[in-house]
Amino acid sequence: SYSEFVTDRTGAVVDNVSLSPNTANRVRGIGNANIAFNNIAMTGRVPVDPLWLDSLELSRGPNANIFGLGNASGTVNQVPATANLSRNFTKVEFRGDSYEGWRVSLDLNRKLTDKLAFRASYANQHTGFVRKPSGEDARRLSAQLKARPFRNTTLAVSWYNYRNASVRPN
């Protein structure tokens, strides 16, 4: 990875990481990676959250554009979390930090029958900063339903919602 720093016409260093974090990092020194969610290209304006992901795939180089999604540098594909047909689980998380930030999340999966499962997740997060009155409040909500009516047939439905309100420090 390579992070681009440039100087403007006054000689001041411009940090492209803070100006455009989705395009600042380069893959293999070529360019910024395309961002995809479930193999569908997206802008990357919604921050990555492990609560919504089962895994993260990085396709480097020309392999990323074989299927028409990527460019020569690569693609980062976020594989979304799905309902699990094999087991029930509940995950509750509480977190706090020294800048008055906190996060509460719940991830719940229920196997309704051998062929039907439901999963829901919720996260409420406040990010605090040294400079006041800055702060960021984000909420995430998702629901997934998965059905396997026949041995070789799986149907999945997903819904995601993200809300963010912030006053960023300068």
C-alpha cells in the first residue's frame, strides 16, 4: 500500500488520506482499489464495519477486472454477513474509549427451522474527538433471511440501513 502526499501551490503538504480516504491508498503502487459490497461496485462512502461482514476479499492486479468490476490495481470486496442455517448465536458488544466514545452492538442469528434462518444486527456508536464540540453518531441496522427449500436451492434476502450525523474536528 502507498499513501499519496502532495504539495499544493503554496508548498503546504496536502494529505489525500483525510481529503479522500477511499482513493488515497494505492494497491501495488498502481492506483486506488475499487470497492464492492457483495460483488456490486459501490462508492465506499459507508465505512466498513465487521458487524456487517463475514469476510473481506482482496483481488490484486488484473484478476480484479476479469469479471468487469475492477481496474488494474485491484478490488476490495466486502462479503456481507448472512443468516446461518446451522446454528443459533447471539453476540453483544460494549466498548468505550478515552475520548468519550462508545459503541453498543447486537448480532442475533436464529435458526427457525432446518430450512429457514433469520439474522439481525444493530450497532449504535459515538466517536469522540479531542476538539470539542466535535463528535460523530452512527447507527447501523441490518436484517437477513435465508431459506433452503430444496437441497441445491438457497434463497437469501438482506436489508441494510446506515445513518450518520457528525461534526468533524478541523
